[in-house]
Amino acid sequence: MAATLLLVTGCASAPKDDPWADPKDPYEEFNRDMWEFNEELDDAVLRPAAKAYGYIPKPVRTGLLNAAENLDEVSSLVNNLLQGKVVDAGVSFWRFTINSTVGVLGVFDVATEIGIDRREEGFGEVLAAYGVPDGPYLMLPGMGPTVPVDRGGDVVDGMYFPLDNLSGPLSAARWVIKGLDTRLQLIELEPMLEDSLDPYSFVKESYYQRWLDKKFDGNPPEEPQEEELSEDFYDQF
């Protein structure tokens, strides 16, 4: 699957007949169809499920999410090492060790309480650090926005210990917990989406801001600004 996604990176090209086309989104027509499909799926299943999940007491939901995210610490350790971030890899090691023992298999985030914050890194960020291009923007059915290098990296992350040893039901439960928690948080942002002129474009730009933040560890480079017309230009009129 990762190979397929990365293959798309080299095959995509922006439409040449539309001067207003977004070069990052060469499959916009398909993506908008998937956007509408996801909206229908969200209205029918995901949003009601997330709201029902929200009735579970918050301490219980927090514990479940902590346990699910604790399993990501090993992949963060490896991915930090692959980028030469030895200190961050050490942080991930101690977080996993402390939360898996004192924190009762990660249910309690003891590491954060004592000031050891997460240094989350995905394999997609490793690929980006070594120059692998993002690839085209994709709206995946049931999964939402991504780029091939990001989603392909997620596939590799799932092959690390201990995620590769989880049974099917445990893997599904972990995926559901993280998905429902994320959807529950997004309910608070729905007014912003409803007020936007083009919700599809709003989500796309929001995704790219988040992805750039991940790639550059919270310090993305400034986008080049269009040069302003000089005063001499206006003086001619």
C-alpha cells in the first residue's frame, strides 16, 4: 500500500488547461467527490458515533486515548533516530517505559505529568526529511485529507513493535478510539467550517498547515510573498 501511494507521487501532474488549478491538488474533481462521500458518511455514522462516545466520562476517554497513543512511542523513537534526533528518541524511550509501567500500560500519562512531553514523529516525516516529495493532495474515502508520503508513512509506522503484534480486534479498537476522539474534538470547529465560503478548500489548507508544522517541527519556512508593485509603477499613471 505504501508503495502504491508513493507511486502516485510521481504520476500526478496539475491540469494544464486550467490557470486557476491548484498544482498541489491535480485530482480535485475526484477529491471533491470523495469530500461529498465523506460528508454523507460523517452525517450518517461518524458524527453520531462521536457524540455518543462523548457521553463516556472524560477520565475514561482520556485513559483509553493515553493507552492508544502510548503504543506510538516506539515508532516515534525509531523515526527520531532515523532523523538523527537522539535526544527526542530518548524522550520517546522514557515516555514509553514510564507510562507502560508506572502508568499501567499507558492508561495514565505519568510522563507528561512530570514534564516529559511527547516527541511524536511519523515515518512520513522521515521520508520528507530525506527529500521525498509530498505528492498530490488526496481526499481518501472514510479517512479524510492526506498526501501520499504522509499516509504511506503511517503504514510503515504500523509495522513497528508493538503495533505489529496487536491482534485484529485490538488494532481495530485502537483505531476507533483515536478516530472517535479526533472527531469529537472537531465538533468544536464545525462553526468555522460552516462559515467558510468553500469548506473543501478550508480543510485542504488546514491539512497543509498541519502537515508543514509536522515536517518542520513547528517551524515551517515562510512562503514567498508576491512582490509589491513599486511606487515608480504607480507614478507612471
